[in-house]
Amino acid sequence: MARNRAAAMFIGVLVCVPLLVLHQFEFFAGISHWLTGVLERLIILPPGGLRASLPLQYAYYTFMAFASAWVCIELFSLWRRLAYLLGASFLTASLTPVLAFCGVLFEPFSGILATLVAGLIGALVSSTVTGHRRHQMRRFFVGRLSSQRFDELAEQNQPLKLTERREITVLTCRLANHIELSGEIEPRAFEEMTAHFEQQVGEFLVIRGGYLDACNAQRVRAFFGYPLVDEHHALHACQVLLQLRDFLAALQKDMHTRWSWKPRFGCSLSTGTLACGLFGYGDFQGFSAVGEAVEFGDRLCVLNAVYGTQLLLSARTYALVKEPMEVRPMEMVFTQRLKQVSEVYELLGAKGDLSETETRARDAFWQGVVQLRKGDVKQALTSFTKARREGHDDPPLSYFLDLLDSTQKEDKAEAEGKPVPRHARSLNAT
């Protein structure tokens, strides 16, 4: 991580400067003279004898100082640190006879000193409270959080409460046609295709501040507002989702070119109060969040295929971002666990992104949805007709126009006697 690299750089400089001063005052000159005599007695030297190479000496102990500091900061096990220091010291000492056969006098003591001192300082740094906490947290968060956010998490002055109920926003991105692709593409190609999707989308979300919770062939899921507290988690998630829309368009073309199959993506944002904490056991442990918002986000992703949309928001997410974001409503939805129906919205862009024509079409679309829910089919048809734009394909608009035709024929919910409001969609079957 960035702070570990900075600490290793500082320790390296701290060790190298005194060694350079000692070399300038010829502190190691006597040792080199003694070493020359020993080598002359033990091995057969080249005809020209031994010649010292100060640039090689300086470069070697400088490299070992920085490398030893880095390794001993990163390694948490005491035995691994000792094994590294002993191995590095042995390697340094063994270079002396090897280079002597080439006619180079290599004094190993400055390199060994740099290795041991830098390594011990690095071990002391990592043994501090912050260093210990960083090592404990690496297992759970490295790769799931960006370097910057991991540093923020590790530098908390007070122990962070990671096990609690907290409102967060869940961003879910699904490979909508993964089942279809799995049955038509060769397993090796499908494996490569889904791995590419996971890597590209996962890294995209992590770099932009998300916490990567799940990453598999079906979905990539990231949290905003956990593990770090973020008062504006919904807004930040929406901003990332809009960037992701453009990224997915380019990714779709790239994957189509590589594998000759066109993937379809669906994304959603679902906000709610979730139970957050460390779940699992042994090597399967990980910090995550459990609750309705997570499952609801998965279901919203599936609905993208129904409406022809790509970015859907839950009602709670919309309530938090309705001022800075442009949206339009979809259907009312319900599940067995929801005590009341919930609205679903399509994310269109940030406030001010829509042109005047797009704004009028959005307003007409919104009015048509409201009228359809009230059962005013005639007025709804008029409003949806006004929402059309020349030369612009609008799948959600086509969906609602088709829905108007079916609404005139029957009302399924009333016919079955279920207490379901008009034009509400059940998510249990999706």
C-alpha cells in the first residue's frame, strides 16, 4: 500500500545516508584490505588481482536497504522476517567469492548491515498499533478497496465499528445473459469471458471508491458507505453508476470483438439499512452486509431485461438523490417480505445533463406512468405518445405502450383477488 511504500522509502534513506558517510570516511577500507588478503589465500584470483567497484557497493546496499524495509513491513510473521533477513545476509556474503572469481572485490559487510538495520526498523514500524491493524486488515480488504481508502480505514484513530447496522447503497452489475452464454459458448471461452467481465468491472468500481463485496460470473457487487462511513453514499454510487454506463458500452464492444458474442449488462442501486459485519469462517471469512437491499438490488438488475433499461434505482436511493440526479419512474414492485409496494426508477443522468427535448420527453413519460397507475389509460396513451422522440429508440417507452394494450384487456391482480395495486410487478419470479 502507499503508506507502506512511503515508510520503506524513508527507512531506506535513513539507513543509506549513514552508510554513505562511513564509506566516504573509509570506514570499510580496512575491512576491504583484510578481505583481499583472505581471498588471496583461499581462492585462485584472476591475473589482474581484485579491483574495488564503489558504484556496485553503493547500488547494492541501497537496494537491500529499501527492499528489506519493504519486506519486513509487509510480512507479519516474525519467523518469515527472520528467514528473509538470514537469507538476504547469506546471499550478500556469497556474492563476495563469486565476484572475486571475476576480479571484483565485493565487501559484503555494508550490504549485510543495510539489510539487518533496515529490516529491523521495518519490523518495528509494522509492530506499532497501526502497523498491526494494517496487517490484520489486509487479508479482508486488499483488492476489495482502493489503496487510498484502505489507508483511510487503517489510519482510524479509534477502532472502527465494522459490525453494526448501517445504511449503505449497494451497486450491482449483472451479466444479464450469462445463462444463455454458458449454454452456447465453449466452457473455456465462457470462463475467459466472465473473468474479463469480473476483472474490468471490479477494478473499475474499486478505483472509484466502492468496496468489492462479490465478484463472480453472475454479478459484481460493490458497497458505498461501508466499510468507511459516507454520508453521501447514494449520491457517490449514482455518480459512479453513470460513469459505469459509458464504461460498459466500451466493454460490450470489446467482449463482442474478442469472443463474437454480445454480452448484456444490467445495473442497479439499492439503498437500505443492512446488518454489516464479518461473516463466514476460516479462510471463507469476509466483511459483508446482509439484508433486503442486497437481494432487492439483484432483482432490480433482472428487471433491466424486462424494461430494456440499464440503470435502475430503488425508491430509497431515489429519495436520497432526487435533487442532484435526473430519473424517470418505472413500475411499482413488491416482494413477499415487503410490507408495501415500492417504486423503481431509471437513472438518466446528473442534474442538467438532459437537453430541453429530453426533459420534455421525460416529463411526459412520468405523467404517463402516473396516469397509467390511476387507470386512466386514454390520458396515459396521450402522454406516452408525447414522450416519443424522432429517431430515438426508447425500450422502456415501448414496454409501457405494450402494457397499455394489455391493461385494456384485463387486470390480472384484481381477477386473482390479490391485494396488489394496479401495475405492480412481483419480483419473486424474477
